[in-house]
Amino acid sequence: MNGRIFTRLSRLLRPALAALALLASPAARAQTQTGAPAAPSVAPAPYVMPAPSAAAPTPARPAAPAPSAAAQNAAAPTAGAPPAAAPGNPPAAPSADAPPAAAPSDGQSVSAAPVATDATLPRDLSPWGMFASADRLVQIVMIGLAFASVVTWTVWLAKTIELLSVKRATARTLKAIGQARSLAEALQQAGTSNNVVVRFLEAADLELRLSADSMDKDGIKERTASRLERIEAAYGRRIARGTNIIATIGATAPFVGLFGTVWGIMNSFIGISKSHTTNLAVVAPGIAEALLATAFGLFAAIPAVVIYNMFARSITGYRAMLGDASAEVMRLLSRDLDRPAVRRPARAAAE
């Protein structure tokens, strides 16, 4: 009789105990407070009555009734809910002081794309490739320096031929009149060649004929010396013509090339600031193109300086030869003035 009563009581209390276990679980309370899905709770084991004594007959135990639908829905986890945390490590609630994560705007990409460089590298770094890729102003500077170099070598060729020819003619005429005893004899030996020594002899003979009625020998010598000085200065200016261009090129070409270099490097730095990169592959071509202008300037200046110094020495030697010729003519004039026939012109005596 007692066993039946206990069996009926257990059947009646089993749903109530399951509902109490569901309400008393921590996951259910957390879901009620925070709205988060609760982990499925484990239903407590049903209460088992102690076995009756041996004297009392043991009644047959009926099958446990199935739990109600409400209990199954409460105990089963939802499909979209995350898995429950382990019993020993409860999930940490988000801090209230933590700032919310900023959502990316519509115009802002999630990942920053690498900055694309706008610098265009030349196909090759040969002199012609760097010249073709250089700035327009730098190209103009290079062309001007190349033209200056052509002018330098042209002047060198022309002045070298001119100096060699006048030096040979002057030396040959000086050697011819070196043994002459008078202006008339010197004019005969010099011939009709058109060089500075013949001009000296003709100027002295002209002054001697113009001063035929004068007895002042010193006056004749002074006037003849003045004529010879003017002729010597004129031939000195003529032989030095063209060397000033070489001197100007040698003095200014390095600075013109430096101007092109500064301009090219300035453009390279502007390109670096626009491309937002300091990669050597982007910086090097522009700097190389700028330095090419300096190379052009040195290529034009160094030969110009060397050629100018060579011409300066050569022209100095030629002017020394003109001084020797003038002195030789003055000696012939003085010798003629000391003779009794000084009144007679040298050209008439030669005829």
C-alpha cells in the first residue's frame, strides 16, 4: 500500500521538479537578465524510492512518462545560438567602458590598398636613354653644352692651322733677311710674300722716304718704331681672334652644367614627394639624368681650358717672333741712316 502511494506521488512531482530545475539553472537566469541564449540544462535524475522490505511484495514499475513539450523546447538549444561555455569557465560579459567598434563607412575600404607610384622609369640608363627621359630644360642645357664643345674643337682646328702657317712664314722670312745689310737688300730677299715681316720692311721704307728731307735721325727712328708697334699689335689681335670664345666656354660650361643638374634634382625631389616613396629605383633615374648635365659641362669645359692654355703659349711665342722681326727691321733702318746715301729711299735703291 505504501509503495503505491510513493509511486503516484513521484509521478505527480516529476514535472514540477523538472520545471524547478529549469528555473533554478544559472543559464536560464542569465538569459532572462541579458537576453543571451542559455546553455541547455541537464534534467535531474528522478527520485527513486527505496526498495520495500523483503516481506512486502514489489510492485511492477511503470515506464516514466515523456516530458512535456514546453520542457523539451526550453531544454533544447536554439539553432543560431553559440555553443555554451564550459561549466568551469563562464563566458565573460563585455565591458561597459569599452568603446564600440567603428563600422567602416561606405566610401572607406576595409583594407588600405598600397600606394601606387606615378614615377615612370626609363627603359634603359644609357646616355641616350637618360637624355631622352630628362626634363625639357635639362635637354636644352645638354644640347647647348654639346654645341659649345663642337665650337671649341672647331676653333682649335682652325687656330692650329693658322698658327702653324704664320709661324713658318715668319721664321722663313726672318732667316732670309738675317744676312741683309740694308732695307733694300732685305726687301729683295723677302720677296712678295704676304707676311708680317714684309709689312715691317715696307713700313720702314715708307717712313724713310717720307722723311727724306729731314736730318733728325732719332725722329725717323721714333716714327718708324711707332709704325712697327701698330702693325705688331694688329697682327697680335688677329692671331688671338677666336680664343676668347674658348676661354668663355671653359669658364662657364661647368656652371651651366651645374644649373642643369640642380634643375633635374629639383624635379626628382618633386617626383618623390608626389609618389610618396623613397625607393632607390624611383629616385635614381632622375638624379642620373641630372648628373648627365654636369658630365656634359665638364666634357665641354675641360678641353676648352686645355686648348686655351695651349693657344696662349703659342700666341705668346708668335708675338715674341714679331718682336724679333721688328727689332731686325729697326737695325736695318739704323744702318741705312748711318750711311751717306740715307736720303735715297730704299725702294728706289733696290730698283
